[in-house]
Amino acid sequence: MTRSLGSRTSGVDGSSEGGRINTISLPGALVIYGVALVQYLQSKGVKSRLTVAPVLIGGAWCLELTYQGDAPAGVPERWHGHRVAVKAAEPPPPPPAPAHA
């Protein structure tokens, strides 16, 4: 009996499964790639707060890098073959006015 290990080549020859990222769930794989992208940018000295998420843009899965603070320098246009879209985070809402008694 052949068992599926999570990729389209599972059960073909068995040699291709060592450490392979499951790409059937592309958004899930993009999350892993996104973590690596954030770590890469931080190692290059980016100090802004960064978050990354998979998004569907024009029918293609991309990485959306959102930053708070200064725009990060050195963001690659593509990361592991996927487009990287950079956007500024929306500013937090102002604190509520104190209640008057």
C-alpha cells in the first residue's frame, strides 16, 4: 500500500520526501517562507516591526509584508519564487477621550 506523504510525488520513488515542504497547501508553505523573509530582513538590520501573511493577488499567491515604523530597505521583489508585496500598517486608533464626571 502506498501512502501519501503530502506532495504530488509521494509514492513515486520515495527519494524525494526528505525534508520537503508540503506545497499542496501553498498558503501554509508561504507562512514558512514568510518567517524566513522576516528573519532575513532582521539580520540585515531592519528595525521596523514586520508581519507577513500569504495573500491572493490577481489569482496568484504572494507574500504580503506589513511594517510599522520606517519602510524596510532591501526587501526582495521575489522570495522563493513568490512576489513580495510591501505595505504600511494602518496607524492604531487614537485612545478614547477620558470620561468626564
